Amino acid sequence: MGIFIALSLFLSILVTVTLLLSYLKQTKMANQLPPGPTPLPLLGNPSYVTKEGACKYYPELSKKYGPVFTVWRMTEPIVVLCGYEVVKDALVNHGDQFSQRPKYPTIDIYSKGYAFSSECKHWRQMRRFLLGALRNFGMGKKTMEDEIHVELRDLISAISQTGGKTFNPINLLGSAVNSAISYVLFGEKLDYQDPKLHELIIAVRKHISSMLSPIHQICNTFPFLLKLPIMKHHVYKDIFDIQHFVRKQISRHRETLDINSPRDLLDYFLVKQKEEELNPGSIFNDTSLIVLMSGILAAATDTTSSTLKFCLVVMTHFPEIQEKVQREIDEVVGPERFPGMQDRPQLPYTNAVIHECQRILDLAPIALYHALTEDTHFRGFMLPKGTTIIPFLSSVLTDPMLWETPDEFNPGHFLDDKGQFKANPAFMPFSAGLRMCLGENLARMELFLFISALLQKFTFTRTPGSKQLDCKSMRNNKPAMIVSSELCAVPRSTSSVTK
């Protein structure tokens, strides 16, 4: 009995001392950081460090503490940046200082430091290679456009088979986007009916979802948990499934590689790897290859298919806008061919609607976290090297200083007085600066070609009995709109289309 009491007393003292030391440490650090809500000892501000918490609380925290404030993830401070001017100042004007990524043990362990989403030491060199390889492969050129048109023919055929009845297009869109990315990465078109394609799509979605899950956050805080086999399996199962698919592609490519005629992005990497064979410290190795290909496959598929689905659902709630887009496409392109990138300047309203859908969707409100490369004086604060930074992109996409009606769906945000397309500097769904999304050009091309062609061939309507949603409701219900909402695709008769 005496031992039990002594042990209880010891544990009570240990917990008390730990809490006190945590409180003193946080208090000392807080005095040097931007203001923010008071953290709980050890726990920090648990409600404020999730994607949902950010969207719910950051606008009010910004009003209370200013556009630069601090929240705590347990004992780690995170500085949040709000509004166009502040985010631009950080990511563009102070791009070098804000260009690092924080450490993520759950990513670092399997990627061995080669993942762009974590503390990759070689990201600049790898980024230069990727941008060059994509240009050589034909990104933004007719080659890629032709491949997307091939996917469109299959997609339109599949949608036509629904006969105008209620259906959920997310799997068809996912198949089309995955097949297009597979062509870029592996030079291979995937069959919509192939079970392996559907397994890959599911693995990608689960991986994206799990990265934001509480389990990942707990393991990033307590990385020793990843040594437990059951935890390791739970955290990494989906990314290992993706990597298994990538390894099979690598094996096939090695056997058929022609260094004088690379077929796809994977071939360009293998050629670069051969050039670097005599360099023992080269970053172009098997590990970086698997991590890179898996990362692109995961990042470039689910986000694009989700955006496409959201755009189509939005059109069902704004039929007058959909009709105006169709009228513009009919007048400029006609019914005989798909819209091409050469048509985009002549389709300003269509382009504006697609941009406004992306703005309202706000798919990555907190983007990928950044970290400081050095002690940085920013907006009146001295931020220490290594500080984790959240650019709150949602606040940029709804900044009232840059958007006339930020809480409404308004294609006029991207049109000038003459009805021509007008870029808005606060349009940052792909982030900004040195860490801007590598796949931005491909995503923009896919969104324009897919959306314009689908609206050329179909009129999308709400399911019978469904309610009309306003812009605010769409923002609040976007996960359900993307994953589970259904619609009808009514084929447009060629007689109604102006050639």
C-alpha cells in the first residue's frame, strides 16, 4: 500500500513538473511570437491545428489578433498568415526565407528525405529537373492536349451510357484523370474497366485522407509509435500500395528504355539516373524515383478529379451560368470538335467560370505547411529559424480587398469591363512563390479541356427533389458534394448547337 501511494505521489509530481515546465517554455516563446489564443500546457490549441479548425476559427482569430498570429500544436508554435498582402509578402517577397518544409516523421521515414511535402534537402534541384522534363515531354503543348482529348472521348462515351439518369461521376472522372497522369508518368493509358486502376484510385484517396488523419498527427508528434508493426502498417499501407504499382512500372521501363528517345517522365528520370551513375551522392537514385513518382501520382489525381466533380455540381446549381458557358462554346467551337487550348482566349466566360469554381472550392485552405530557413524579421515580428508557417490560402481566395463579392459565386471576378478574361493576383489555389504547385500548368489544362468539352456535350442538372444550394452552402458541404453527390448528364442535341 505504501509503495502504491509513493508511486502515485511520484507520478503526480512528475506530471505537475512537466506541465509547469511546458507552461514556462510556451510562455517564454509566446512573448517572442505573434499574439494568439492561449495554449493549454502540453496540449496547445488542439481545435485550431486541423483543416476543419482552420476554416472555422482562423477568420475570427485574424480579426482578433491581426493577419499574423500564433496557434500551438502541443508544444510547437505555428504562425498563421492571413490575407493576400501578408501571404504574398511571405511566399513571394520573402520566398527564400519561407521556402522550407517542416519535418514530418510519418513522411520522412518512408521517403528517406525525398518527399516534396516534407523537409527535402534537394527540392530545388529536383524541381528544376521535373520542370525541364515536363517541358521536354510536351506539357502545355499539343502532345498533351491530344492525349486529354483521347481521354475525353472515353469519358463522354461512359457518361452517355447513363442515359441522362442520376449517377455519381466521381469514379469516371477519377479514371479519366488517373489515365491522363499515367500517360504523363508512364506513357500508358489505363483501361476504365481495369480493376487495378480502381484499386489505385482507392489507394490514392485513402492515402490523401490518412495524411490529414489524427493517427498521422499523433505519429508525427510521437514518432517512436511508428516502430510498432501494427501502427506502421496502418499508417503506410496505402502509400505502399501506390509504390507497388510504381515499382512495376519502373521494372517495365528499365527493360525497354531507349536513352535517345524517352517516352515519358519516368524515362526522363532513368536517363538522368544513367548520366549520374558515376556520382555516388546523386539524388537521382531508386529511392527518390519511387518517392517522386508515387508523390506525383497521389498529388495530381485526386485533387483534379475532385475539382472537376465540384465544378459539375456547381453548374447544376447555377443553370443560367451553365447555359451562358454552353452558348459561348457553341459560338466559338461548335459541335464537331473538342475545345482546345487555342480556343481559351476566345472563351473568356468559360475560363472565368472555371476559375471561380476553383476559388469557391478552396480545395487546400491551409496548403502544405512551410518553415523558415533562417531567423526572419516579418511584419514587425522576429520569427525564429524552423518556425512552422501556415499560409491560410482560404483567406486569400476570399479577401474582400481583392474580390468584389467574396461570398458569392461571381464569374465577373475574372472578367474586365469588356468581358475579356482578367487574371486576379489573389487567385492562389496552387499556392505561390518558390513552392508553387509543380503540376499547376497540367491541372489548368486538364480543368479547361475537361470542363469545356463536358459542357459542350451535356447539360448537367440536379437530381429530382434536390435543393438549390447557395455559395455558402457549397463551401460548407464541399466534401459531400465531391464524394457522394449525384447529378444527371443530359446529352445536348446537335440541332441546338450553333456551328
